[in-house]
Amino acid sequence: MLVSAKEMLEKAKAGHYAVGQFNINNLEWTKAILQTAQELNSPVILGVSEGAGKYMAGYKTVVGMVNGMLEELNITVPVALHLDHGSYEGCYKCIEAGFSSIMFDGSHYPIEENVEKTKELVKVCAEKGLSLEAEVGSIGGEEDGVVGMGECADPNECKMIADLGVTMLAAGIGNIHGKYPENWQGLSFETLDAIQALTGEMPLVLHGGTGIPEDMIKKAISLGVAKINVNTECQLAFAAATREYVEAGKDLQGKGYDPRKLLAPGAEAIKATVKEKMELFGSIGKA
Ligand code: 13P
């Protein structure tokens, strides 16, 4: 059964490790992530962007697929199904479809409007037992065609949103989605430290997990990050493994064109990436 991300993240914050949010794009992705979490006895969060939700034929399809896998693959570790960077309308759709966690990304609204909309969703999520992630300070890079600038959030605004009763808070600290450019300045630990000082127990979320050096990940966890989102890295691993298979001509040998064979190396590559991240984040054995 899907669970809210609240308990797993509170435990992670108290235990100084982080739970990975791995974004899903299709059945292979979902299965690879769930099997790896189960094998490593780690809690996990499946992230679904609005674009990926649409691609997978809608939120209800996603809920059906994930719930089916939990049962048929005997997944017993805590799993949250989470809307990633949700719009206000998208949040309501996912609540209705049966997600167990949502992110309302109001970072592009003026802070007053972000507060108002977040406040309303806090109430709805509390009634339904869902966890809610809010965002302050837009996270850079491109996601679903939306390009953010990679800001550093204002710690006072973070406190304002945290005090509304959200479950976890994503704050921009110089992180961006996708690959980091050559001239990236690194994470702003000064900002993170100031945010944690004001928000206390609140589990903090680090977006743009792809390509952040290990020492920075560890330092971020030590400063209160309890959830780390990874998407692009699984996509790159999947693409590289699939390319290798095709370039080696394996799709032309025997029934190598069968999607169950063609997509297998990519799925294995996702598993390896997820395992590597779970080791780094410290969530193995914490289910
Ligand atoms: P990356 O694609 O950079 O790993 O970011 C993932 C993310 O933050 C999803 O919200």
C-alpha cells in the first residue's frame, strides 16, 4: 500500500540520511526502482512530473500501475507516489487519482500567493493523509519546458511556508535540474544552513540530484536535507545502456528486437543508478 512520505522523511531527518525520489517515466522505470528499493530494504519516493503523468496516459493509470506492482511484486518497503512540481490544478487531480504525496510548486508566484495556495493544500492533504511538499525559490534548469534560474531562497520566506504545516520543503540553494554547467558555482551551504536554522525539524528537499558531487550531497544531508530528487541520471544511464545494446547489433540477433530484451539493459542501468544513490544517501536498510 502506498504511504505518505511524512514518516519516512521524519525518520530520515532524525537519522541523518536522505530518502531518494526517483522520477518514473514508464513501466520499466517503475519496476526497476521498486525492485531495487525492496532488495535494499530502503524507503523510496516515486516522482511523477505533470509531463510524465500525461505521457503515462494520466494519473489514474500511474496509480493503477504502481498499486498493481506493489501487490504483485510483493513490495513491503514504504513507497510514496508523489507529484513532482505540481501546479495547483495538478495537485487536486493527483489527490483525486490516489497519489499519496504531492508537491505544490508555487515558487513562481509572488510569496503571498504561494502562501495562500499552499495553505489551502495543507488543509486538503491533512484531511486525506497525504504529505505535501512546498517550494520556495525556483530551482534552475529545464523541466517539462519550464526553465528556472537557480535562485537561492530567502530563509524568512522558507520559514513562512514551513510554518503553514507542509510536510517537507524544497528550497533553491543554487541547485538546478538536469546536467550542471561547467561554470556551476556549487550549492550554497550558507543558504541551506540559514534555512535549517529557521525551519528546525522540517525535512528539506534537494532537487536536481543529478551530477551533484558526493561530498556536497553528504554535506547537504548533514545540514537537514532528508529527500533528494534524481531524474536525469536514470535517463542518462538508461539511454547509454540502450545505445550500447543497439550499437552492438543485439536487436538484430535472434529475437533481440523483443522489447522485453531491448529494454532490459536500460532497466538494469536504472537499478544500478538507484542503488548507487541509495548507498550515497544512506537509506539502505532503513525501511
Ligand atoms: P535531476 O533531473 O537534475 O536529477 O532533477 C530531478 C528533480 O529535481 C525532480 O524534481
